[in-house]
Amino acid sequence: MNRPNERKPIRRRKLADEVRERILESIDEQSLAPGDTLSSEREMMDLYGVGRPAIREAMQSLQAMGLITVRHGERPRVAQPTLEPVFEQLALTMHHVLSYSEATMAHLKEVRLVLEARNARIAAVQRTESDLADLSELIASAAQASDDVPRFLDLDEQFHERIAMVGGNPILSAASRSIFQWLRRFHIDMVRVPGLERLTLQEHEALLHAIEKGDPDLAESRMVDHLNRANVLYQKANLT
């Protein structure tokens, strides 16, 4: 057994991890902006004194993080900033957590409720004719797809995402979309109860009416009722 003052040896970092940090330092030191090119693969091999596998692994890691883009036959470039890779990287972790933690599931439902309610309030205040037309079209499309489960869920997701987009806050939009996708991917019964598509459409129509009226309190209330109804049905399904 190790004594309290003894330290375990520090593991040597992988070459690819070191290369990745060096590339990030280079981007920062040179103040590179989205679209700017980085050194070529060969130049990086010479600069860092490592082989091609370490360079490629580092580049793949940075690309997965959404920090650079790599295209065959071209130099890598600094990527345009986007939140999608951040939430996508969280997806596998969320799968594990949601599968084994009922508490986390409850917390995620609460976060979704807060976000969606806020999105509905903002939409009621800031909506344009274009926003209303898009939301109405999504409801009409969903009504035609009520017997096509994957298509209906796609349109359900798009409806909620479109509401989130009204305020123009990309973080709210990305967070709302990702939470819906996590629930759909790992707990599909959280976003769909078979046979209740018509009720979902009616609630969407009522929500759209509140947004169209420009009534933020009513829009928030209807969004909360809509999501709480889904949560109650989910709980009942798990008790049977």
C-alpha cells in the first residue's frame, strides 16, 4: 500500500495528445481565424519531430471537437465555430448516464421544461410572420405524417427547434435540440406515446395560437402543460 506522501508515477502523454496541444497553441499564438489554414501534415511532422500517425490522430481529435476541418488534398483549416460537435460529444456520455441514473433523467426533464418554457415566452414576443408560417407548415406536415413514426418525430423535433430559433439565441436552440435528440435516441417513449399523435398536434396548435396572439404567459403555460403531459404519460407507462 502506498504511503500518503508517496506519489504514483505520472503517465507519459500520448504523442497525439501533445501534438494536439501544440496545434492549439499555434492557432492561439498566430491568432488564426475560421477559414485560415494550418501547416501541412508534412510540415507538422518536421516541426514536431513525430510520425504521420501521431499527426493524423491529433487532427482527427481536433476535427471531432469541431475546431478544425480536414479535406483530402487540402491543408487543414480552422473551423467555423459551432455548438453541434460539443453536444454530439456529450451524446454518448448522456446515453450512459440516462441508462443508469433515474435522478439524472428527472433533472434532464426539468432542464428541458425550463428551456422550452423560456423559448415559448420569447417566441410569443419576437415572432414574425415568417416564424408563424413555418410553425404552421410544420404542424400541417406532422398531421399528414401521423402514421409514420420516424417522420412524425422528426417534425415534432423541428417544431420545438423552430420555436427555439425565434429568439435568435444559438445556444438555446442547440441545447433544446440536443435534449430532444438524447431523449429520442435513448428513451423514445419520453417524446412519443403511441396513439396520441392527434393530442400532440392539438397541443402544438394551441401553443402556436398563443405565440401568434403574442401572449408570453399563455405560450409558456401551454408549453409547460404540453411537456408535463408527456412526462405524466411516461411515468404511467413505466408503472404498467
